[in-house]
Amino acid sequence: MTALVELRGVERVYPAVRPVTALRPTNLAVRSGDWLAITGRSGSGKSTLLQILGLLDRPTSGAYLLDGADVAGLSDRERTRLRASRIGFVFQAFHLMPHRSALDNVTVALMYNRCPRRLRAARAAEALDRVGLGGRVGAMPNTLSGGERQRVAVARALSIRPDLLLADEPTGNLDSATAEEVLTLFARLHAEGQTVLMVTHDPQIAARAARRVQVVDGTVREVRPDA
Amino acid sequence: MRDLVEEALAGVGARVNRTVLTALGVVVGIAALVATLGLAATASARIVSHFDELAATSVTVLPSPDAGPQRAENLIPWDAAERASRLTGVVAAGTMSTLDLPETPVRATTVVDPLASDVVRPPLVAASPGLFDAVQARVAVGRAYDRGHEARRDRVVVLGGRLAERLHLADVGQSPAVFVGDVPFSVIGVLVSVERSPALLDAVIMPDGVAHARFRLAAPLSVVLRTRVGAAAVVASQAPLALAPQQPDALIAQRPAEPNATRAKVAADTQALFLALALVTLVIGAVGIANTMLVSVLQRTGEIGLRRSLGGTRASVAALFMVESALVGLLGGVLGSSGGVLTVVGVSYVREWTPVMQPWLAPGSALLGAVVGLLAGIYPAWRASRVEPIAALRTDG
Ligand SMILES: Nc1ncnc2c1ncn2[C@@H]1O[C@H](COP(=O)(O)OP(=O)(O)OP(=O)(O)O)[C@@H](O)[C@H]1O
Ligand SMILES: [Mg+2]
């Protein structure tokens, strides 16, 4: 079985007077259905790795195979289209639009996904239902708790039925009880077959994932469960 | 496209107060534009309608220039005014004859200043009492003469207002005298305004009978008719026969000519000034919108980054801000256009004019507001499209 995602010798150097190598040549394969936790110290290159995987950033060198096709050299427009159709992001800061209802925040993703208008509301409601917010579709973000907001963000990412769900510190702004809500949700999604890649600096949270990789100074290492 | 407009509406609607404030410059600019153009249209329509009213209600009957000098002499009978009054549609009628005595001096006796030239040579006009009503003259002081004066051949005159001023005869309370040639007349009235024959303001006007007896007026030289609205054409066709049954072809019935355009030109000059001001205000309004949109782009980098991560292209982000900006402009255009229309209606109400506006003015200027907004949005939209999603998503919010 071929990997859903495969990095071959991917490197990312931020150009500057003294260039910063955020990611050293990396090989990484993620199969469909994996739940992967990416850990590492601050500044180690976790976000850089996730942004490359999410087609927000382009590797300086190396190949990125998505479903076996190299997407590293695609144009900005082509990568944008792939993001709209195949990738769902969840951010530490939620990034909900404050003046729009939970439902509207989700339908925006479906709009960029080119989902037909008449289907959007139903699919957004379905996604909110999946994250346990079926009763709060009309709620405005400022009336929701932190955990609920992050679940709206997860629903937004899920609504387009992405091949890859990418979460950068999804629990970073949440207390441990609320973080647990989100982790339980991820565990369920993983059980339903959703591929999840999650960045966290918290080892306990990382322990919940099926598979762990650690980034140390831009070098990515697999962590054995027994280690 | 519909998605884009809906997203933009949501973006604009989320910040109603700011949107309205931002649109203010455009509101004022568009309002000034609509008010200026609307009032100009209203004023020129007024000039036209004033003229139309005159044209529709004025008829002057004269001897035809083709008729020989002999025949012209006694064409119009002395009772022409009464005869014409009997025609259906005639509201008022009077004879009017400018006496052919150009060198006759007129002197006032009450001159105080001995150095002032107290001798003028105004036109002398003989008129039946009905003429004052027929030309819609207003007597400010004293009164007009009537049939009684006419019948008694009283030596009375009515002076045009401008002439009275030149003769320093503002007060006719003591019936001052003027000498026309050697003949003394008492001034019984002064005209302040003459709607249809402004030349009378400079004239000495005396009854037909006196003119006949003293200045050898053989017969009236013209008959001025005021008719009901729309009746002028019919009256004009019937009047010659009614006045000169034996030789109707020797008379012609005239309608007034087009007024000259000086007044319209003066209006156009002030109008140009106001239009320039309106355009300057619009430019200021555009700068205001551009500024607010630019601030909005900076405040919403997080949202821009999110939209890009969700698969929004640079172009779609730019389009979103363009449309938002255009909507702000459109709002300003609609408000300003309404304000402008209200101004025109209000001014017309106060002045008792009929408000007239080109049908495209209100919707067109509202759209102009949208265009201004669109132009103002170009630079902010370009900035929005340059936002790097990675950097934007690092920010909180
Ligand atoms: N745009 C950039 N230009 C230059 N250097 C950058 C840029 N973005 C990131 N870096 C550097 O790259 C390295 C990796 O950054 P990255 O954000 O991937 O770290 P991280 O592991 O996500 O850290 P954190 O846990 O604090 O989020 C850091 O040293 C950072 O300073
Ligand atoms: Mg990070």
C-alpha cells in the first residue's frame, strides 16, 4: 500500500543574511488512517513541517508526494486548489470569524471547496454534529467556550472531508479538561478512519496518538512507543 | 460571484457603524452632485415651463405688415378689447399702441434737485384699461385707470416703475403731475412688475381716449390677449375675424418668441462650481474609504490567512476586499443620492417649484458611489492579496 503522504529529503531553509535551516532533509511517510503526533521543543521546526505537509509552504528542496504525485513544484494556484479539496487545518488560535455564526464559519470552507450552494448548510450542520455541536449551529463565536470554538474549527476542517487533517497545537489555548474534549474527538475521528497529523509540545497529549515523531533542531525522528 | 457578494456583505455588515462613517465622504459628495444636477434641471424646467405658460396663454394681434400703410391706419376698432373678450378662452384683453412721438419730452414737476436732468424721452403708450390685466402688470402705488377715466378723457397716466424712479416720482399719493410735451397729466399709479411686456416699465401709459384727442392716435395699433392655458392657438385663429370682420386677412395674431438663454447660462456657471466641489468631495470620500479598507486589511490578516488556508486564491481575497469597498461606496451612493433628491424636493417645495430630475440621476449617482468605492478598494485589495498565509496564521485571532 502506497503512502498517502511521503516526504523524500525535504528541506526548508528560510533565506536571510544568515539562512535558517528550519527543516533538515527529512523522510516521512504517512499512511491513510494514521494518527501522528509531532513533538519537539519550541523553534525545532514542527510548524514548518506541518505547513509543508499542508501545502501552505514549499520545501527548499526534496520531493513531496501526495498520493504518489509530486506536489512540491506546483504553482501557488494549484497548491491552493489542493488545500481547498484535500486538506483541513486546525490552528492554536482557532481563527474563527468573530461576526459569523458557527454554521457560517464552517460553510466558508465549503464555499472554497466549491461545494454546491444548496448542499453547504446541510454538510456544515453535519460536520458540527460530528464534533458534538449539533445544537449550537447558530451560536456566535464569542458565546462559545474555548473548547467549543476549537470544535467549530475542527468541524470547519472536517466539513470538506479532507484526506489530511492538520492541527498545529490544537490544545495550546485550552485548559487540560477542554484539551481532553478535543483529544477525545481526534481519537474518534482516527477510529472512523480520518488521517490526523497533530503538533504538540505536550508529551502526555502526544502519547494519545497512534504514532509519534519528534523534531529536534530540524531533524525528524520516529519515536517507538516502547521507547 | 454570489458567494463573493454574500461574503462581502457579511464583512461590511459586521461593522455597520464603521461602514456608515467610512461612507460619509461619498454620501456628501454624491448628495452634492445630485442636488446640483437636480436643482439645475428643476430650474431650467422652470424657465421652460414659464415660457410654455406664456406661449400657451399669450396672443398679440397686429396689422399684417403686408397690408398697405393706408389700410393699417384704421384696422383695429376702439372697442377691440371688448370684442376680443367675448371670444371663448380669452381671460383678459387690452389695446396697446406705442405713440409715434419719439421726441416728446416728459417732465416731472416735483423735481427737487435742480441739477438733475428732469427731462426724459420715454416711450408713450396708449392702452385700454384691460391691458394691465392682459399683461399681468402689478400696480405698486396708486391705481390703474379705468373705464370712467377713459370715458371722461381724464388726463391721467400710469408710469412704469423704472421711469417713475428716473423721474423721482416714488410717491403718487399727492397725484403729482407730469408734462407730456406741453400737456399736464396726473400720475395715478406706478407699475412695479409687468409679467408679459417688461418694456412697459419704462413707459408712460395713458388711456386710448386721451391719446386719440391729444396725440392723434387714429386707432389702436395692437391688441394683447391673455387666454386660458391651451386656448391660445384657437383664440389666435379667431381673433382677426372678430376684430376686423371686413378684412381679417389684414391682421395677424402672434405668439411670443423663445426667451433668450442668458439666465440659463448664469445658472450653468454656478452649477459648474458646485459640480467641481462635489467631485472634490467624492475624491476625499474615496481616500477615506481606501484608508479604512487598508486598516481593515491589517486588522484582518488572520482572516485573510485563514481564507488562503481554506483554499482561497490571492485573486479571490483581492476580489473580496474590492467588493466590500464597492459596497461601502454603494451605500454612500444610495444615502447620498437620497439626500440629494430630498434636497431638490425640499428646495422646490420652499420655492414652490416643480422638482424635475433626469430619471437616471438618482440610480446613476448611487452606482457612481459604488464605482468610487471600487476604485478606492484597488490598493487595499492588492495589499490583501499580498498577505502571506503562513505569517498571517501565526497571529492570534
Ligand atoms: N519566516 C521565517 N523566517 C525566518 N526564520 C523562520 C521563519 N519562520 C520560522 N523560522 C525559524 O524556523 C525555525 C522553526 O520554526 P517553527 O515555527 O517551525 O518552530 P516550531 O517548532 O513550530 O516552534 P513553536 O513550538 O514555538 O511553534 C525557528 O528557528 C524559527 O525562528
Ligand atoms: Mg509552531
